[in-house]
Amino acid sequence: MHRGKGMKFVGDSRVKMNDRMPNIPKDYSEYPGKTEAFWPDFLLKEWMVGAVFLIGYLLLTVAHPSPLEGPADPTNASYIPLPDWYFLQMYQLLKYAYASGPYNVIGAMVIPGLAFGSLALMPFLDRSPERRPSKRPLPTVFMLLTLCAIVYLTWESVHNTNWEKVHAQGEIKEPTPEIEFDENAEGFLILSGDQGKSCIACHGADLAGGGAAPALLGNELTAEEVAEVMKNGRGAMPGGQFAGTDEELQVVAEFIASLKAEE
Amino acid sequence: MLNKIYDWVDERLDITPIWRDIADHEVPEHVNPAHHFSAFVYCFGGLTFFITVIQILSGMFLTMYYVPDVENAWKSVYYLQNEVAFGEIVRGMHHWGASLVIVMMFLHTLRVFFTGSYKKPRELNWIVGVGIFAVMLGLGFTGYLLPWDMKALFATKVGIQIAASVPFIGELIKILLAGDATIIGAQTLTRFFAIHVFFLPAVLFALLAAHFIMIRRQGISGPL
């Protein structure tokens, strides 16, 4: 580094003044062989690879909206937890007899710790100057075995998971709309009387539905449509369940049709 | 015009050495897919960085709507997913990017391993790379909880149980992560949010900077 007398600076800064060539890139003929200038030639190619990759990435995003399950409910004891897919192998490992329970330390710490630790210390474990995989058989074989183990454990975990159940258990449940109705309305009295016994059996005394039966509260049918469903059934519901007269049926249909969510 | 601006700045700040370090180097033939198609394996590292940039950008936009609070976290994600213009795309990119970055990073690790590129003099860069791998897994784990839906809560419960089974310091790790010895709740969510959005990205940036400075310093490893 040039020191001492004769140094000139830009203003009173510590940046040295120089008479360097202005910013003109090197001529390409100065690059020998098949090497290529990073800027701008190779970078352009990298961006083309990036663009192709981005298209695939966006197609994935558009084709598969990211999942969102129902809000967290810590009181749900029947939920089977699943980690993200890249942790499935560890999750599976912890299911084996000698990697769980009293041997949990082996599955949770020793095996992953050894794998990750030896990965981090690879340059010091494999000290030969050889770089070709065929000329350093031990590291190559160990890596391939580890790969097989990861693939096997992940596959085993995916195979043993009941995916239908997993998807069903997290579904977002539509909350039953809270609608207040007059419990002395004629339609409600008939419905909760003897004539409507089999209606209440499925749709519930509070009309909030249950099991396979949808809630009557917040339905989107007109009185005519409700009467039609009551007579002829719909989906899993058989027709002719209402035991009253046609007049009573009409009153009930109008009552049910009035149970609309407020706009 | 641009050259004049550059020269004006350069005279004052002497930026040409920086520019030379970043961009002015040659790319050897054996890593250039234009010459040997099999050299596409050298793209994995760059693609990992590309997805990382997308993760940072999409994550920044997600925090414009996301609320790290047990009452509102799920609602804010639901709103983001169903009501916000392009919210589904931004969240989708962040969600799938989290998986893709793991895939690409894994492929990059395998490329470096099988080409023996971690050997002298690149040992330190390999260790920093393994550190980046660990940080990325941590980001994946902490990000999984944030929507506060069923699978987030229960997967995190399992994860924290595993952390708690570490001998001697397990209980401390658990309390550090969950914010409480027994409850996984409001405190856990804010801690995971802070770790996901501030702590781990800070570590990630430092490691990435070290990774890239070392690559520029040492150049890419030679042909086999």
C-alpha cells in the first residue's frame, strides 16, 4: 500500500484520489478459453434458469393453494399431530421401539446428532485430498446409506399415515350462525311437538343440526323449497318424516324458512 | 450518463474494488451448463438463494396482515388467504417456498458433497453451509406454528416435547421456546414469531454473507 508523501485524497476524506481508467468493462477477447464473464453474460443465463424455475414455482402455488386447517383447539385430544414433510423421517424414527420411550434419547438426540454432527465435521472426517466419489468409498457409501435411510423413513411415515383422516380432522368447521327465534311461534310448537319428532331427532331441539343433518338455522331455502324437502327428502334425508297435516307442514315450512341469518 | 454517475460516485467512495469483488470474475467452463449440460447441478445453490430472496419478500408482505396473537393469528391468516387481493398467492409462495428451499438446499449439499468441494481450502465454508441448513430447518419449524391452526399447534407440541427430551438442558430449551413450563399458548406464539421473523433471519443473513464472501474469496472448486 502506498503510504507517505505525495498521497492525494478526495476532499478531506480517506478515499485515495487516483487516475484510474473510467468504468469501461474489459473486452471479451481478454477472457481465454471457454470461461465466461460472470457479468453480464453468465448472470443473464442464471436469470433465465431462475425464470424457468419461477414459472414452475408459481404453477405449484396456483395449482395447490396453501393449506389452512381450523383454528387451534388445545382441548381436542383426538388430533393426530403431523410435522411438515421434511421432518417426517425424524417423526418416523421416534416410533421405533429402540428409539422411543426409555430409549427416546437415542431417537431424538443420538442418531440425528450423529448424522448432523458428522455432516458438519465432514471436511475433518474425510481428510484425503481425493475429490472423486469413487476414490473415497467410505464417505460416499455412508452418504448413500444415509440418503436411503431418509427416503425409507419418509416413505414409511407417509405409508403409515391415514391421510384421509389427517385431512378430515383439520377441516375448518363452519360455525352455526346464532339466530334467535320465538320459541312460542306456532311453527316451532308444531315442530317440537309429536308431529315433528323425527325432524328433531336429527336436526336437534335447538335446530342447530348434528351428525349428518345440517342446521336448520341459517338455511337458504324459501318456504316452498322447505316444504318440498319435508315431503320428498333431500340427500340422505328421507321424505315424509313430518307426521302432521298439510296445513301444519306449511306452517312449519314457513317457520323454518324464516330462520335466516341477518344480513 | 450511467457511466458518468458511476464515475462521480466512484471518485468519492472508491466503489470499483467492491464492484470487482462482487461481479467481475470469470465463470469456468466446468460449472457452465451452456457447455456441459450436467453442470446444472451447480445451479442448486443459486436457486436456494433465489427462493430465500422470495421468502424474505413474501414474508415481508405477509407481516402486513398477520397478527401474532392467539385470538387473531388464525383469523388474520384466514382473511389473508380468502379476502386480501393476491393474499393466497403471496401466502402460497411463502408456504411452498419453505419446502422448495429445503429441497434445493439439500440438492446443493449433495452436489458439494459428491464433488468433494468441501475439502481444503473450503472447510470453513462447508461448516457455515451446514449452519445455514440448520437455520433453515429452524425457520421451517417456527413458521409452521404461526397460522395457529390445528396442525400448527399439535406439530409444535410434538416438536417441543422432543426438544424437552434433551438430557440436562431439555427443560430450559422448552421454556425458552414455549415461554412457559407447561402451557403452549399466547407466549409460545409470540416467541415463535420473534424467532421466525427477527432472530433466525438475522443469523441467516450473517451466515449467508460469510458463505458468499468465502465463495468470492476462494473461487469455485475446480473440475474433478
